[in-house]
Amino acid sequence: MADNTTEKKGAMKMDLNTPMLDQLEDGPWPSFVTDLKGHAEKRPQVGQLLNQLEESYENRWNYWTGAVVNVSGYGGGIIARLSQKADKYPDLAQFNTIRVIPPPGFVYNTTKLRELADIAEKHGAGIMQLHGMTGDLLLLGYDNAGSFAAAEDIMKAGFDIGGSGGALRTLQCCVGQARCEMACYDTMKATRFLTNRYIDFLHMPEFMYKFKFKLSGCANDCANATHRSDMPIIGTWRGPMQVDQAKVAEFIEEKGIEAVIDNVLTRCPTRCLSLKGKELIVDNENCVRCMHCINVMHKALKPGVDKGISILLGGKRTLKIGDTMGFMLVPFMKLESDEDYEALANLIDNVWEFWNDNAHDHERVIEFISRVGLGTFLKGIGMEAEPAMVARPRTSPYIKFEELAPPRMGGEQNQNPPVWQREPEVQES
Amino acid sequence: MSESTMGPRNQGAPDYNEHIHPVMAKNYGDWDYHERLKPGVIRYVSKSGDSLYVVRAGSPRTMSPATVHKVCDIADRYCDGFLRFTIRCNVEFSTPKEENVELIIKAVKEELGFPIGGTGNSVSNITHTQGWLHCNLPATDAAGSVKALMDDLIGEFEKEEMPNRVHISASCCQINCGSHADISIIVQHHHAPRIDHKNMMICELPKVVAICPAAAIRPKMMNGATSVEVVDEKCMYCGACHGQCPSMEIRDADTDTLSIWVGGKASSTRGGPSQMKLATWGLPNNPPRWPEVSDAVRKILAAYKESGKPWERVGEWIERIGWAKFFEMTGFPFTRYHIEDGPDALTTLNRSSHVRL
């Protein structure tokens, strides 16, 4: 058994030669260059990193190669980075990233965060990033042995490592009910539930391509779920919003009636707010739960009491079919009881099964839906279509109505098997 | 002796109950309202009457363990040992004691050198990607341009004087991991990938062919070995193949440029979420401080600050004043490259007689 400590031999110390990076030490915003220069005193490989980065700045070129390296039993969580200039910077030969699953909402007690900082430093360069764009706490700069030893210590400290490749990726959520009055469901609990329920899919890249959840407590979408996740889960409510008319009147007295007209009434997307004196009348049936009026008058207005979630599907950035945003899949469901959580998991299982059974390699779920059509997808996951899913019905009249297709020559009903199930037709000779 | 490293431990996400401030734990789900006391300081009030004061500071995202310990020192001294990060890489110090607020601000400025702000109608911290520091695909370094840009915009981070909040992102390749934002900075390439035919054995060729969104890649024998060719007329220089196969080099230090996009919005408030649109292109990839990028972003923010109405995000402001006015106010030329040619192209045209004359 190898010694767990990989604070071995010590990296090669190298004089810094970074005239371009030095210019990023000027100015009032905190400089990562200054911080890393200080850190290089302790971890000389960071000096090599800065020198390589300087060459990138000079030549406008990158010197990292990606590769695959895995902790035993895991298929993700470590991103291998190999320097193409390892002959010059020997301690960058293996300089991997470790993705650590942070506590939901990026909350930390300092004891644990300090423990992670110590682990980060113990086994390699120990550069920390809080946080990566997917939502991991990133540790940078480990050779393979250091990566394994660090991962072991991370797990001993009670943390786990996150997803990479065609896997479920580390989940991300807003602060939710822990500190926000707007949150319509417990985002932290749901994030932890989904992470732990599907931890195997985080650890093993078994999907056709990556899958991301992001969870926001309301339509303000502080987790940027709509743009950045395959399944955005967004808090909402049924029934009327809560209005405290006394505080409405206070708001009007303080800010003036014009401010309410300009900033609240006329900004309502469905024009469902009006004033009767200093009383706010809400057409709750037409409220689309956009949160705007609540944001402006947040002491007077609150989400309704019958809270739950909307589930969307398919947000991602541009590659390969262009930008997409999540569309409404489930307009409302409760997320409180164990049964509610099981119902959510059941939906996710159905989406994953149909997607992974039928998608192409490297096809995100929305790209798959774009290819086969939402109608086909809904049939595949056993859901009925409903108007909330679309902005408008179709305009193209060319439709294959299964119910209206004539019987075949042999007399049997044409079942029109969906394209993903269709057997090649065999010609009888 | 270490324990066996075989098999996953499946520990999953840490229990947040151990990581939230006791006042957050006590009032979980019971918060009533919040008020922004000044830029960077928010007071959250619970139905129980408890208050939690939150001081928000901008971080450089990339930090040494020593800096993380310094952050923890402040949280230990004033915040009962708890802290939080936002998705825009700000760090939040929370305390139930009002008298700690100024002490935290002083400590953050003096001990960390981090600015206080990023709340309300400010320009918040920039989300950005790994860049030359540690990614395998980048054509630029996001962290450097972000540092230079925030040096410029720090005054707007520390104030709340914009019509609404401003989110900015910077991405170092066209995969755009920095994502949509009110203002977004992305690299663009200007020719088809250069293929290293001698090194194609490291890639799965069927996957390389299949990943092309323009169907521009086809198999080809080169000097007796399997390889691919790219049909230049079809290729849109996106670099999808480069992510799949390092031998399909899309980057070019001499020709890559940066472009700026505006109007992305994730939240469903008012008109709903929106995607970002091209504002200007062809900016030089100019390390170490990318002054042309800072200049363009400053122009957009100045115009937005001047003519945006309260609560209008950048995209909503432009929709109201019209794109012609946006280009006039920023001085960016409107070119034929600004016109969509993707699958939804026709729906992006002005299909009405509406025009501001």
C-alpha cells in the first residue's frame, strides 16, 4: 500500500518570467495572478504553471491536452490535463482537475472548507476554484497518484467527486428556502435527493451525453436553470398569490402611484394587475407566476400558499443545434412528500430511459427531441400533450394522424409503429 | 497505510444542514422579506423576527488554499464559521449581528482585497471559463479578460445604478461554458479545422463524422490511412469536431477573434427568458488585458445606463428602443453578419410594417 501522502520530492522551483501576466496584477479587482504567484512560493509547480500561461499569452496558444484518468470504481470526477510543454515544465506533465460535489447552494462551514483547502494542497498544486460553471468545487493540479490520494482524502472528509463525460453532472441550486422568502420549494433538499438518488450516474458516464439539473426556487431562476440545464426545476404555486393590501398602500404612499403604474402594472406580462384606489386587484387566473411584481413589492406581495414546481426540459448552449432553453414539460406538481419525490424520480427515469435508448451518441435530450419531435417524445415517455407545453400550436398542415390513417391492404389497422421501433421491411421474394 | 481505494463510496452531496448558518437553519422556509441596506449588504428578515445580514464580495474565483483560509478566517471571526458562494463566484458573509457588518466589510477589503457589491442593480461578477490556465480547448484566456474588465467595471460592481442587474459572461471557446448573459464575450474561429492526418488514430472517426452539425465531415483515405476531410463550403467553423478529436485543430492564433453578444436572460420575469444576440464582432484576441473588449462592453453599459428604464434588463431595453437605436448608441456597425442564417432565420426578420422613423 502506498503512503497516502504525496507531498513527495517537491516540485522544481523555477524563476518566474511573466511580463504579460504581471500586467494583470494592476488594477483594483483582485488578481488571480498575484494570488497564484504567492502560492508558487509554497507549491513551485504553480510557478511553472504561470510560466506556461505566460507563453500562452505571448503566443495566443494553449498547451494542455485532455485525457482520461479515473479513480478506481469511478468513471468521472477527474479531468486529466497533460501539458504539451512537460519537457520545459516537468511538474505539469500530469496536472489534473478534480471535481468535488459541493454542499447544495454552495454553503460551507469553515471547518469543512478548510479541510478541503488542506487536502487540495497536500496532494498537488492545490489551486481552488469556487466554483466551476457546472457547479463543482474544482481543485487543479494533481498528477495521477496525487489525484487518487486527494480523491481518497476528499471522500474521507465526507465529500464525493462529481460527474464528467456522458454522465449526470453535479447539480446546482439557488439558496432556496434556507435564506430566501421567494423560494417555492426546498431546492437544497431536492438537489441533495437527486444527487444521492442518482449518484451512480454521476460516477459512471452511462448516458448518450451529459445531463444537467439546475434547481431554482422561483421564476427569478437564480440557478440559471432555464439556459443551462437539461432539466430545469423551477418553483411556482397554484391559486392566488398572497397580497397584503396594507403594505400595498404603504408602498404606494412611499413610492408614488406613478412608480406602481410604471414599474408594476404595465410590466405585468399578462396585464393582470390593476389598482382600485390603493388596493391592488390581481387577476390570478391569468397570472403566469413570472415573479416581477413580487420582486418590486416583495413586502406586500408573496407567492401563493399552494406551492410546488414546474419541470422544464432541454436548456443548453449552442453546440450543435443552436441555443435552446428549457420548455414546459410539467406545469405543476407538489414536491413535499416522499411520494412527490418518487413521482419526480419516476418522470426522470422515464425521460432517461427513452432518451438513452434512442438518442444518437453525443445527443443532448433537447437535440433528440428536436430530431424526433416532441409528440414522439411524449409518447415515448408516456405523457399526454398539453397546451402549456407550447407557445402556440403548429402552423404546418402536413400531419400524420395515426387515428385517421386508412386500414392497410390486408385489412389490419395501420399501427404506424414509431420510427424508433420500426423493423426494416423485408421484401418477400 | 491507506484504506482500499476500490469502488465508489457514493457519499453524494454533503448534508447542507451542517453547512448553513444556525440562523438560516432556524428560519429555514420561514423568511419574510429582505431589504438592500446599501450595495453589497442585504438584510433578510424572518417571520420569527430574526435578521441575517449578508455582505457580498467579489472573488477572483481561482484562489490559493491560503486565500481560502483567509476567507474562512473572516467567516470564523464574524459569521460563526459559515459562508456561502453565489453562482457568479461572489462570496457571502452572513451574520445576525448588525454591528458585524462594517467589521466584515473592513476585513474583506483589508485582508482579502475583495470589493463589496454585486447586489441589486449592479454589474455583478463575471462568470467565466477555464481558459489557457487549465482547459484543453480554449482559444483565449477568460480569467485574464475578466480581471481586466472587472478592473474597469469595479465602480459599477460597488454601486447599484444600472436599470436592472447586469450579468456578464466570458467564454474561451464557442462551446460557451460561460453561458447566456446580458453581455457575453465569446471567441470565434474563421476557417475550417486543420486536420492532422498523421494523428487521426487517436480519434474515433465515426464519432468525428457524426458530431458535425453541418454534415461537413466525411471519411477519406489519406496516404493509405483512414482519415476525414472537411467540406469548406458546409463548415461553419464551430469547433464541435475539435472537442471530439484534438487532431481537428480549429483554433488559429493569427485569425481567431472575439465577439460580444447582448440580451441573454435566464429568469422568466416579465417577458420570459431570452437568448443573447450578436452585438459586435471581429475584436482582436489581445492579451494580457483585451482593451478592445473592455471598450465595447463599456459602450453597451453606458448606453444601457443612460436610456434603460427601471427593471429593464439589457435585452428588454433593446427590444423597447429598437435594434437600430442600439447600434446607433453603441456605435457598433450593423452588418449582414448580424442577420440570422440558422434554422430559425426567417422568424428573426421584422415581419411587419413596424419601423421607427
